[in-house]
Amino acid sequence: MAKYKPWLTACCVLLIVICAVALVSLCIATLLGAGCSGGRFRHAAVSADSQLCSEIGK
């Protein structure tokens, strides 16, 4: 059992590093993809095609 301990430690460290890199990549991709895209607006827009909507939008 003792002769496998360095391999076990190295595998655990490698697994932790891979998970950390994946988590950081996911966070960066989420933040970069959070911008306005696909015709969506970050804040709600009010239509100005009628007088009531024009008043609400002011």
C-alpha cells in the first residue's frame, strides 16, 4: 500500500488541478457570454408605438 501512495497523491493533485481549470474556464465563459446577444436587451425596453407606452417609457 505504501508504494502506491505517491501515485495516489499525484492523481489527486492532478484531479484537483483539472477541476480548478475547468471551473475557472466555465466562470470566464459565463461572464464573457453574459453580454447582450441574440436580440435580447440587458434592461427591459418599452415600446413607443402608442401614447400609453410612450408615457410609461418616460
